[in-house]
Amino acid sequence: MKAVLCRSLGPASSLTLETLDDPHPGPGEVKVRVKAFALNFFDTLIIEGKYQIRPELPFSPAAEFSGIVEAIGDDVDRFRPGDPVIGYVRFGAAREFVIAIEDDLVPMPDGISFEAAAGLSVTYGTTLHAFRDRAKLQEGETVAVLGAAGGVGQAAIEIANIMGARVIACASSDDKLAFARSLGAHETINYANEPLKERLKALTSGMGADVVYDPVGGDMAEQALRATAWEGRYLVVGFAAGEIPKIPLNLVMLKGCDVQGVFWGEAIIRDPEGHWSNMTQILDWVRQGKLKPHIHAIYPMDRTAEAIQEIADRKVRGKIIVRP
């Protein structure tokens, strides 16, 4: 099989495309022929050894994929050869065949392309877990989305809309905010030239946002927390800005608000049935046309390094998909 390999930590340009022996599933394992895999921001970090997960070299990047079950090992109950599936394996999906355990996979319904399905797990899975399981988002509440033009930002706008929330998209440029409006954002804030706290307060009649969805961190975090409503929920999703903020805890006390960690990768290990339920819901929304994943570009496998560099250069809106 063909596989994209990281043999030494470094930039995307150091990745190689090589031929490896085909893998075989062991007990409890499923072999999937990959039809498409998706790339995320953390792929730019994991290949340089800057991510919280540090695989042993050599390894393949890419965590999420779609494909068809090729073979199963003993004690596999949920899947049979020929079943279409989507999956999440933390790393290692940038290859023609992936070995996964049952809990890593979710059945893929008819009516969804492999390209659209490949990029659903991380961004949409993270976001539905954040809103449904952590924040307990209610219809009619206001959600402020930081980094609104990125992958999880896009997912947050779309899912918050489906759940009946009012969405305020926050980003660093007018063209990113135009993209956010095209996804359904009701209000927008350009925090490169507008004070985030004051604008969030103004757009919520001084009350603040019920839920803040923050995959960015950095300088905007404290401003957004200061604009969180009484008994609001501040969702810590990630640190795309590269800086982990230090939050004054007196703000949490004075607002009676909750700062909630969203560690989707651990949540799906601890609650695989909850993950199955969330992904089934997401796939159903896509099938119904309520969710329309935005694909920035589709690359062939021999251009995976170029695709990862596009993400590193912050040129991507939505998802990059690669077809083996």
C-alpha cells in the first residue's frame, strides 16, 4: 500500500510517499480501505513534534477518514466487509489501508460522499460534544464563536444554528467574517479592529454571550471571558493562536460562569457510545442537508505535504480532503 510517512520531525516538505506491506487485522480490529482522509491544524504540529500526541517514528499523519471495510479480525461484531464507515484514529490515516478498532468507526449512511464524510469526525464531533455534552446549549441562547472561519469555527456556526442558537462570529478579517455569514452567522465581530469585549456586550444588550466557543486562546480569551453572561459557559476548545492564556479566576467567580474543557479525543475513549450517538446525529444532519460541510480543496495523495503546508500558512477555510 501507499502511505505518507513522517520519518523525521520537521516541516511538511519532509514528508515522503512510500510503499509499505498491506496490514492485516488482528482480534477486535478492522481493516479499512481508505477512500478519503481529512487534514487538520494539528497535523501541522504532530509532524514537528509540537502536539500533545507524539507518535513513534515513522508514522503517517491524518486522524480522520472514510472508507470501506476490507476485512475484520476475530471478535468484531458491528462491521462486515463491504460496510462504508467513517473513522478517527488520532494519527495514521494518510495511507491506503488503516487498521482500526470497532470503537474508532461509525457506520456511514447512503447519500453522503466519501469526501464529505471524511472530514466530519474532528471538527463536527468536537463541536457537538462541546455544545451538547459540555455546555448543554439550549435553543434561543447566544453563542460567540472565536476563530469563526477555521474548521471548528465553521462547524460551531453550523451546529449552533441547527440547535436554535443565535450565533455571533468573531474573526480577524472582513473576508473571514463574510465566509462566517455565508455559513449562517447572525452577527459578526472583527476583533482585529474592534474591541471584542465591548462589541460582544453591545450585541447582547449588555448581558454577554451564554456560550463562548474558543478554539483560539491567546489575547482574545480574557476579553471573551469578560463578555460571558451570568452563568454562561466558556468552552476551551484549543489554542490555535499558539499561546495558552492565563485567566484571572476572579472573573469566573464574579460571573458565576463555568470554564469547561473540551477534550474530544479523550471523551470518545471514555464514552464511545456517546461518541457513536453524536456522530450518528451529525451524519443524519448531513444526509438531511442541514449540515453542508465546506471542503476547501481535494488533493491527490502525492500532494499531502502541500496540503498540510496550506493549513500551516492559514490559507484554508473549511476542510482539506485527500484521496488515495
